[in-house]
Amino acid sequence: MKPFEGITVIEFSTMITASLAAMMLGEQGARVIKVEPTETGDPLRYIGAAKGGISSIFANCNRGKESIRLDLKSPDGQAIIREMATDCDVVIHNFRPGVMDKHGLGTEKLRSINPRLVYIAISGFGTKGPLSSSPAYDPVIQAHSGMTAAQGSGGQAFIKNLMCDKLTAYTAFQAVSSALYVRERLGKGQHIDLSMLDSAMFFLFPDAFQNHTLLDEDVVAQPLLSDMLYDMTLTKDGGLTISAATEAQRAGVLRALGKESMMEDERFNSLEKLIANLQEYRGILAKSFSELTTSEALERLQKNDVPCARCHTLDEALSQEQLQASDSVQIQDHPLMGKLRAVRTPARFNGEALSIGNPAPAHGQQTDAILESFGFDDRKIAQMREDGVIA
């Protein structure tokens, strides 16, 4: 049994945050109904590589769901959602504050209909403050949160990945899980507000803000972990990463290079001295690694139990033996998209990986089936389609 079997989620979303959070609930057993506008649906459907009218990034955030095409601006469309809300467990959306209230689908309205409902509203900046009504996308939140400043010394750089979108989705998934647990104990649902900016700050703070945490004047600042761990080590034919975080691992690096004597060197024989002379230390090691091939360096480091890795291309990452051994990446057949890769949800329960959900739905693919499951008969459905409420 999957953890959230028997839970029904209604998702209203554009782009990543709510879509990915709802997909994770679905991967762990929930029924997820994605409500999309009748015209074009979620704009994520049309971004990037696509086949059969569905983009790969949409497929990666929406598998295992059912899609209904519904006009939320019409009173009849809003009435349908209120009817569905009487028999669902979670509503999740990532619209700006006030949008769902304008449609008569805000938290107070739906939770008055169903007090057991868990309602989560994701926004860029929350419900208060000068930016509360501002639009937000991942690069905007990277900039606001200091994530761009954390990528390099003295400059600003973006992580070229939808980090803030995805970490907000993970935070939303965790919050909904907690709210459902509380409901099991108390019998009541609750409202959750979640800000992308707050999520990003909480995610970054432990290490990126390590020199902005202690406030007394006598605090001694130290180099950031990111400055110590994230340099590329260049070899004769490429590069690798080494994370020698302990004294034993640092000794392992020196043994691998035949430089054991550096452990006793007055410049490097304590952590304090090593930090003070870090650039000189790294220069010596860099010269030794530049005389080895990547394979030679990896073999020596692995023999000395040093955490290290070749920096893979995306193709190499997919084909590595470790992922094959854990059966983490699977191939699915989609009736419109053809063959596509999918990565399993990471958590394994009782040692067993969860099955991957069905491929992402076409726009409105399950409209009739969803409505039928909530008690709407064929005649009512046909009338709603004729009136343009559904498509």
C-alpha cells in the first residue's frame, strides 16, 4: 500500500511548484486531479522539447494525474469545484494571493464546505509585505534570496536549474504531509500559506548564511563550505570533484598523490593553518593531479576511501551503473509522446521502490471520467460541454 492511497488532491497550477508537489503526492498513492483552463491548459505543456502536444518538462512534473478542462471564470465551473471539494482531501494552487477568492474558491469558502480539507496556497512572496502581489519565477526568487550571491566569490551567478521552484515543491509536499497527519489526530484540516522566498531562504540558510548567523562582534568568520568543497580538480584529460571533509580523508588524498609528508608540513599540519594557507595547499595538489589522467586519479583516491567523482555529462549520468543497479530510471510508453524516461520517487518503503505513475495526461483527457466519479450524469456533462463550462 502506498502512503497516500485514499487521498484525493485537486490541483490548480501553472508551471512547476504546485505541479511537482502534487505529482509527489500522486507518486505516493494519492489521486491527483489537475484542473486546467479550457483554452490552452497549463503553459508548462508548451515549454521545451515536445511530442504529441506535451512537453517533456510537463511530463516530468505531471505523471500519474487526471486532467479536467474547466472554465473557472464561469459560475458553473466554480460550482463544479465546490461540489468536488466536498469529497476531496487536499487543494493546492500557486496563484497570486486573492485569485482563488475572486473565483469563489478561496480557503474559507472551500473549508466551510469541507472542514477536513487541507488547503495550501503557494505564492512568490506570501500574503503580506510590499511584494505580496508581485509575480515570481525561479530566477526572481534566486535573486531575492541571495542564491545568486552564494554561487561565487565577489560575483553573482544563477544556478541554471529551477532550484527555487523545485525546493518550494518539496516544502509544499512536506507541509501537506504534516497537515494530513495532524488531521488524522484531530479530525480537522487546515490552511497552509507557503512563500517561494521563505522556502528558498530556509533552504539556503544553514550553509550559505553561515557567516551571517552569529551576531556578536567577537565572532571569527571562516571560509564558506562552498568555497572549500566546490572547486573542480583538473587532470591531464578532464576533471573530477574531491570532498575531503575529514582529517582521514585529507590524509587519503595526500597518500593517493604520494604527498604524505605534507601532513607534517608546518604550513598545513592543523586545520587552522590549512585554512590560512589553503590556496598554497591547493596549488601543490593541483600540480600533482594535472599529471594524472582522471581514471588514474579516481582509482588512487578510491583506494584511499576519499569521496570523489568524475563530473559526468547528462548522458553519462543516465547510463552510470549505480542508477542501473538501483533501477532508478525507467522507460515509459506514452500514447502521444512515445517512449520517455522517468525517474522513480527516491523514498523506498520497507526496501521497496514505489511504482511510477501513469504518464502525464493530455489536456482534459479525463474530464468526463472525473465528473462521473463525483456524481455528474451524462446529460449534465453534455449540457456543461455545450455551455462551454468544460471542454
